[in-house]
Amino acid sequence: GSGLGASATLCVALTRWMLSLGHLDISSSFQFAKKLEDVFHGESSGVDVAVVLRESGLIFQKEHEPQEFTPLWQPRWYLSHCGEKGITKESVLRVKQLWQESPQQMQFVDNQMNEAVQICLKVLAGKEDASSVDQLVRVLNLGKDCFERWQLVTPHLQKHMNELMDEGALAVKPTGSGGGGFVLSLWKEKPNENLVINQKMLKASVF
């Protein structure tokens, strides 16, 4: 319930155990691990499973072969837990319901998240310049707006994000499926050491 792919990590560990025992062929690893994660989520997207299996950053799309991705530079990303668990299965069901109720609106939100991903890829695949951080601020704001439209930002999660912004974060967004768990924040300078300690903030990096 933290939004950092713990269930996928467990499922991949079990998959590798089955491989070591000879009960599974390596070509079936992804589908086997994804089916295991379906137990947790009801319906796994497969993105976390794919990342854990490959142990690298990925550009992931359903029904497409993942592409490995390595950024040319590292922004000042930090992770901090909001103090509340997020249950992916509940988030998936909520978004499915919203798709049934308002398909056009949900398509707009999906397009917006896709736009955020494309901007992020372009920025991280290029050299850092004066506009890079501004572009990433836009990315996180677009992503956060999507989580809000999916109704996956709880009052407790919102409070934590507000606190980070008040302390100087440039932008924030939930990780994983939202509803709780960790928050990704972007900073111009290294956050105050007391804030890092009190909020148990972790420096995050992209492969």
C-alpha cells in the first residue's frame, strides 16, 4: 500500500523461485508474475512487474513490448510517505467505475497523463537546461491533476502534498495508484535537512 511496487517485487521473487525449481520457462515469466499480481490488484497493469523483472527504467504500454529507458540527467526527486496506505485494487475499481460513468472525460484524463509522460521522456532524454525543471513542474502538475480527476487523492494525501509545497517543493504527485502511499516531489535545491529527517524523505533516482 505504499505505491512503490512491493506487490510486484514479491510476485517477481516468487516467479524467480519457480524458475529456479524448473517449474516455469523464462519466456512465461512476465505473464506468470502478472497473474500473481492480479491476486493483489484484481487486474494488474503489468508495469511494475515488467520494471522489476528487467531491473531498469521502462517505457511501458499495454499490449506493446516495453522499451528500456535511461535518462541523461537526474532531477532532484524526493519520495515521502503520506502516512496513509493506498489500496490498488480499490483504486482500479474506482477508475473503472468512472470510465463507465464518464468515458469521454476519462479519455481526456488518459490523454493528459500520456502528454505528461511524453514531456517527461523528452526532458529526461535531453540535456539539462534552463527550461528542464519548468517542464518537469508541468509534468508533475499534469499527473497530480489526473489523480484528482480519478478521485484518488484523499484528504490525508492532499494535506501531505500541501505541506511539501509549503516547505518549498516545486511540484508534487502521488506514486502508484494513489489513495495514499508515497508522494514524488521535485525540488530546485536540496530540501532542508530537518524536513528530510522529519518527513523521512528519500532521494529518488530514475534508472
